[in-house]
Amino acid sequence: METKNHPKRSTSQAGFSVVEVVIVIAVILLIFLLGWYVYNHRHKHTQAANTSNSSSVKATTKATPKTSKPSTTTSTGSAVTPTTKSTATTKSTTTTKPEGTPNCATTDLTLSLGQFNGGGGTEYMNVVLTNSSAASCNIGGFPNVALTDSGGNTIGSAATQDGSSNGTITLAANQSAYSSVGFPLNNGEQCSSETSSDIEVTPPNDTAGLQTSLSGQQYCQGFSVTALQPGDGN
């Protein structure tokens, strides 16, 4: 019987197995390359997008105007309460200045005259201002003294001030202060031809005068008055 030689099957199978391995490796390599390509493409796209967003954010930040610093807030639990620190404080203080003794007004006083006393070519007479009110008042300085006619008009000029002030005098009720008025004796042309009907005395710090009768007195240059001093001049 003739024997036929057949090729070994194991060799064919071994060769086929090598091809399969190569194909598998090629497929795996292809998949890897494809995956790398896809990943690389997406990565570049993401970087481009991020770069674009970053540029947009920078542009927005530069264009945004500065705003004032927000006030500090404190949080308790879930509630948030804004608190504002205030550095301005306002103090309201009401003070009551105690009232001092008021100045004597014309309506607080009465006028009286003392006796004439002559000497050295001038006669002197005291004008006395008495506090007729129930409260104390202050007076001091020079009163305004003038001779007036029957119509209340001043004859000549008001008396000039002689000497210096004695300061403030406090007059209790019924207390007095006085000034000496000097009447130069008639010396011809320096005296008025008209004689007085009254004498008017205006207290310091007031404009209303007190009048009392003083008739037949001439105004002469040198007519004068001293500052007020305590007492009635007697």
C-alpha cells in the first residue's frame, strides 16, 4: 500500500496563531493610536476654550470699575446681619446758665435831689437814684444828666463826666447810689440866658430818663457829673 505524506497540521496551526497575534497587536495599536488622537484633539480644544475664557475674564476684570468696600457682616447661625461701624457721635448737652443780678432799669428807680453846696466858683448838688423795686439790681458808671425847659428840651449840653467809674454797685430794695453834679457859677458869655424847669437823669445802660423839678438854673460850660457811688450822699 502506498503511503501519502501529509504536511504536519501543528506547523500550519502554529503559523496561523502567529498571524492572529500580529493582527491582535495591530488592532490594539490602532485602537491606542486612535484613542491618543482623540484625547490629544480634545485636550487641545479644552486648552483653547480655557484660554479664551481666561482672556474674557481678564477683560471683564479690567473693565469693571472699583466699588466701595462692602460693610462688614456678622453671621449668627443662618441669619446674616450687616453691621456698620459709626465713628461720628453727637453729644447733646443742655446747660442752664444761672441768672445774675440784672442791671437797674429806669422803671426800677426813683430820682431825688440833695442840697446845693458851693465852693470854688462851682455849686454841687447830689442826684440820688433809689431802687424802688422788690429785687436787687446793678448800677454803675456815669448817669446822663441834663437841664431841661418846660417842654422837656435840653438846655445847653448834657453834663460832662468828671473822674473815673467806681465799678458796679448792687442795690438791694430801697438802697441808693448818688452822683455829684457841678454847676459853674454865672460867668457871662459861657452861660445860657435860658433857665431850667427840670433836671433829667438817665441811669447808665438805659435810654429813658427820670425828671424832677429844678427851676431857675442856668447851663454854664463846665457843667459836670461824677460817677455813681453807694449811698444817698448825706
